[in-house]
Amino acid sequence: MRDKTLCVNRAPVSHEGFASLATPTYRASTIVFDSAEAYAKRSQRGPDGYTYGLHGTPTSRTLEAKITALEQGERTVLVPSGQAAITIVFLSVLMPGDSVLIPDTAYPPVAVSARIT
């Protein structure tokens, strides 16, 4: 293999015999699958099927599970920003043409999100 290829391929390191109470931090811009078929079937494992980026890594899923347990909730979904959280709420409950009253003291990007039609 060439040097550039060696730099991006991870070395085979055994994790056997290593146990930690801490959840490892998984950071990945690309999730590797064994085949195209495995990628296509990832959603059959439920909403936890990995796709791309930081969303849905074992690290974020562990945090979501902990928050759900602490709050005695049904499910927790982490998003990368306050703007993303606000947008998810709007998109899940509003229909095109609906109106939302937003106070002047709200987080400024909320007004921008509310204008989406």
C-alpha cells in the first residue's frame, strides 16, 4: 500500500482484554459497511442504523439512552444545535400555512425558522 492509503486505514488492534466503564468517543465522517447490501439493510435494525457522520454513533446513542433513563422518557434525540432542535419541533408539529406566535425575547434564529413555508 502507498503511504497515503496506510494513513487512512486503521491498524488491526485487538480490544480483547480491555474493558472500561467509560463510553469511548466515536468520531467518524464515514461509516464503513461490509457490503452494499449491509448498507441497504441498516434501517431494518430500527432507528439506530448508522449512516454518516456523528449522528447515531455509539457515543451519542449512549448519551441519548442515559438522558432517556434519567428523565424516565420514551426516547431522546440529540441534535447538533439549538437551531436544529427548534427546527425539528416546528417541522414535526406545523403544517404549511400554520402560524406561530414568537415573543421578541426568543432565540433570534427562531423567527427565521418560523417563516419557513
